[in-house]
Amino acid sequence: MVEVKSFATTRRFDAAKMQKLALFESERFFCDIYCLLPGQEQKPHAHEGSDKVYAVLEGKVEVRVAGETATLSQGEAALAPAGKEHAVANRSG
């Protein structure tokens, strides 16, 4: 059976903090959806054993990877290689 999930229905926003919602998870893979209101951000952190991809479903975000910053728009993605500090922020509003 093919497991199918919707980006549109798997989202939630909270004025108190960024929301991190699991879309898929297995022993070898996970895919989360981050929902950020204007002004919300993820604290910088790193994962030693895995890469991370930030893909923007709607709006714009600022992504920081290893001290460099890029603004991503809907349909764009950025790679945070394993061991590199990374974070995401919604600077709109």
C-alpha cells in the first residue's frame, strides 16, 4: 500500500511557537513540516549523522547554513549538510 499524505492538510500554526509536524517517519527517514508565522524561527542546531533539506511550500523564509544566509521562496529548497549548523526563520511581517 502506498502511504499518501497531504501538505495542505498537515499543517498547523501557533502564535506561541513554530510548529514541527511529522509527515513521514521510519527507521531510515523522516520528513517534517515546519509551520512558521511571521517572526518565528528555529534555533540554530546541527545533526552529525544526517543531512537536512528545507523546502518551501508557501511564502518565504530565511535559511542559515554554516553561517551563510539565503532567502527561499515557494518551490525552492536548500541543503544543510550533516554537521553544519542550520536554522530557518520567517522574517516577513
